[in-house]
Amino acid sequence: MTLNYYIADVFTHELFSGAQIAVFPHADDLSPVQMETIAKEMNLSETVFVSNPNKEQSSRRMRVFSPTMGEIDFAGHPIIATAFVLGESGDIKLTEGVTPLTFTQNSGDIDVNISASGGKVSFVQFGTKVSSVVDRFTPTIAEIADLLSISPDDIDHKKYATRLVSCGFPYLIVPVWNYEAVRKAKFNFNSWSLSAAPQTAAQEILLFSPKTPFKDANFNARLLGPNIGINDDPPVGSAMPALASYLCSFDFTQQGTHSFAVDRGDENARRSVINIEMDNKSQAELALRIGGEAVMVAEGKMHTPA
């Protein structure tokens, strides 16, 4: 069996930046075991297998696999990558302006809009609704600073505050004053093992700053934790619903629609830019629209045993 595949860099407009995602547009005949094997062979953060069981133009089934974690029920980066690849490869006919699609992951249906100009994809956005649990009882500033190998003075405890936020997966969200504090942080495994932080159930810390040197972003963010390498700077897309819910947990975030952009990394570390719109109505569910750009990096053929 020979399958075509594409590799896209997601949440970026520059080659060799953002997150690398592989997409197999015609994977209808693959079994889950084959998908998992191929994802391990690709060895990228996520590989997407697309099928079209109903032979419809405006909908697709997506299955997402990680080389280490197996199948993933929901992932945001692959949505952007898949829409971009299907549009750029001609698998989906683009209309001038916006082309609406529906993608189905294991977690359910996702509404997707592809913006195009001159037959080329310019932007992809998807919508979702999340419910969150916010806990204000967290480890002390001194303890958190020790966990992150930064000074307690780096942590913002005036406008923002450290909070535990879960939209199904808990994050300990820590605000710092500036971009430099985000970049210099190093996860301290010894302090983690001795602290109360693991008792919060959060295994990942989302460190963010409301300042970034790049004009196309409002926040800079980084994930750290016991399961993340000390020098790693992994994609932060999965944490964006928690960050949006975190921002809405403060009284100064007024009701209404808010738009902002979050970047991760720097010019030397596969920088990504994630665009977010949120409808803060002080309700149980928060409506989000998450979008970004993508660029095509490679395409090829994979030979797979039947």
C-alpha cells in the first residue's frame, strides 16, 4: 500500500518554525495498528490520518496519533494542519473568502473555517466550547519560583495570580512580569518531588508573560513539567482553553468578545503564534475560536504493508 502524505509547519508563516504535523489525506483503508506504526515512523509530535466515509466535500474524519502516547482524542494543531493540507493539495475545493468544514475527532465534531485568497489558504480557524474548573489554592510564590528556577520577584502577584485551571486536563498557570523570565525558566525536578505541587493534580505548568518582543503577539507562553525535558519548549496549543478560562476568571476581564495572540518559543526555537477569540459571557461554557497560519514543508509517499 502506498500513501501520499504532507508535512506542514503550523501556527507560523515561516518555514521550519511552529509545530511539525504530518497529514495523510486518504487513510480510509488503514487500521488503527497501522496508523500507530506510521506515527512512530514519522516521529513527529502528531500525525493525522484523514478519511471520508460519507464521501462528502465539507466533512472529514480525523484520527490523531502521537509516536509516544498513541491515539489522541482531541488536538488543536492537527486541525489547522489538516485543513491547510486539504486546501493546499486540492482535496477540498476552496471558495474565495471562507470555506466551512466539519472535522470529526474522537472527542466529537469541530467546525472549521478556511480563509483563502487566489486559491491559496491564508488562515484556518476552528471553534470549540469549554467548561473549566478554577482553583485559587496553589503552592506559595517561593515554592513555585523554586520549581521554575526563577526569582520570586519574577512572579506577578498584583494584576494576575497563580491559579490551577482544568478544562479536562489541569494546568498550574503561573504569570511572570516579562518575556525574559519565561525564557530563562528551568524545571527543577528535585523541588517538584519535595513540593505540594504534585498534589494539585497538575503535571504541567503554563508559564506566561503579558509582554513579548514580537509585535504579532500579546502574550508569551511556555509549558514546563516533570514529563517535559528540561530544555524542551513544546507546543502550547492544548493549554490555550485553560489560559482563556484563566483570563476570564479575573474581574478585570470584561464581558464581551476578546481577541489576542499567544506566542511560544523565540526566533531560534520554532516560534509559534496562536490567535484566539473568546466570548466572555460569565457562563458555564466559554466559546473559543482558535486560528493560525501554516506552511507546507514536505510531501512524499509512504510504503506500508497491507
